[in-house]
Amino acid sequence: MPRTSQNELGRRKLDGKGRMTRMEPTLVKVAGGLDFPEGPAYDGKGNLYCSNCDGGYISKLAPDGGVSVAYRPAMGETPFTFHKPNGMTFSQDGSLWICDFGRNAIVQIHPDGRQEMVADRCEGKPFRGPNDLAFDPKGNLYFTDPTDSGRDHPIGPVYRVEHATRKVTKVADGMAFPNGLAFTADAKFLYVCESQHNRILRFAVHPDGGLGSAEPFVDLASVGAGEPDGMAVDAQGHLWIAHYGAHHVVEVDAHSKIMRVIPMPVDKEGGPTNIEFGGHDLRTVYVTDPSTNALYRFRAETPGIPLFYAPKNVAAA
């Protein structure tokens, strides 16, 4: 990974009693000129990929800091490709999985570049616009499908794609724009952002892969009007949330306590959309920010948890 500057490591301050406070990270811009960036995905080799929702392509940040276009959709229908990428994640075999809101489908890009549609409907009913996704330890894929749902029309579901059969099951419903999602380290709970209520919900995960009833986990109204978007979990069980519209990243502990708020470098319309831990030690945190069409990073004191069913992390220090 690129060498970390002292600035990027942040700084500590003294509190009112003369004690050192926690390290306050400094966000550093590592890529610009993007087109509504979303879906940061770390490949375990030191590369960070992100989708460009408005541009319809996928960018790649290499370990040397170089930025390139990794994938563009084909002009026609042959060969099959994605159309409009949003949330993304990697699986064990190095495939990149995409929430495609152009095709309203889940699309897989294999390591050799071949692409295929994984699913575009459940029990004959087409998806409305998949948004974000996460694997459980067995390789089953969970994703949100929030399009057309909202505060006045709370119909947003979460779906599950079974690893072995690719059977699609609706496992939760009735949310006002379900957005980002993340598993706890023990995979016993699934967090889901309910964006239009500015809160995070928590669902117990049953042994058969189904979900329990929605439980309110944390309300973010106290730290600003906005819509929680993407999330990530660190090794101490803290939840890191990209708070779209509020221009900051929020850290919440496992007991729903808001630990701190990290402001984005530029306070403009919109704000951060998603967040991902990466790097050789999983302490480099990447944040996508459409308000500046840029990708930022900072260094965290606690590493992120290795994502379930992700490629082995072989990036050099």
C-alpha cells in the first residue's frame, strides 16, 4: 500500500483533565474525478475497487496509488456485462459481486473477466434495484433492494441467495429504504441501515439463514439529519457508518453507544456513501464521497474484521 503520512495517522488531544484522547484520524483524498462513487471493495491483494453509479463503470485504486478503470459495460448485449454498479464485494475465488441497479440484478464478475447474472427476481417477482450486499460465513449472499420504498411506502426488503443452489429468498421486508448491511463478527446478527428513518436496525440470524424481527439498534438523529448508507465492522465489534447527507462517518460500539463522529474534509451536498476496511493489516479505511466525487482513506487504530467468504488477504506490508 502507499506509504502512510504522519498527517493521515491523525493526532491526539488533551481532554479537560489533561488526559490524552483517542486518535482523531485525518481523511486523505486518494482518488478524484469519479462519478458518484459507491461500493468500495477490497480484493485482498492491495487493490480497492469502487463503483461509479452515475458513470456506469468500476474504478480500481492500485497499491502504488494509481487509479484506472477496471471494468466498463459492453455497448450491446454480447458479451453479457453489468450496466449500473452500486454495492460490491469480493468472494473467496476472487470474483467481484455487484448490485446492478441498471439490470436490477446481482451480477458476478469472475477472475477471468467473464460476467454472469446471478439473480434478478424472487419467486417470479423482479427486483426493483439492488443496493448493497454481504456474504455470510457459508457464502450465502444477503442484499438490500430499496428502490420505490421510503418513509411513506415502507416496502423495502432484504433477500438471501443460497450459495449452493442460488435460490433467492426474501428474509426481511417493510423497511423505509434499506441500504447498507453488515454482519457482526460472530455472524449472529445482521445490521441494516434504514436510511429514511436515519437509523440502524439489527436482525438475529437464524440457523437456516432466515432473519428474526427488526430491532432498532441506533438512531443517528442526535448526530445530524442524514441517511445512513454503507457500513463496516471492526475487530472490537464497533460499527462504522457512512452518514450520507450529514457529511461524516459515525463510529458506534456494540452496545449502540455513539463513540465519535469523523467529519468529511468537504461539507457539500450529499456526503459519504460507503466504507471499507482494507490494506495488509485491515486498518486502512476507505470512504466513498459523491459530494466531491472522490475516494478518501484514513488509518484506524483497530482493524476491520475480515469479511466472511472474502479472498485471503495477501497484500504486502
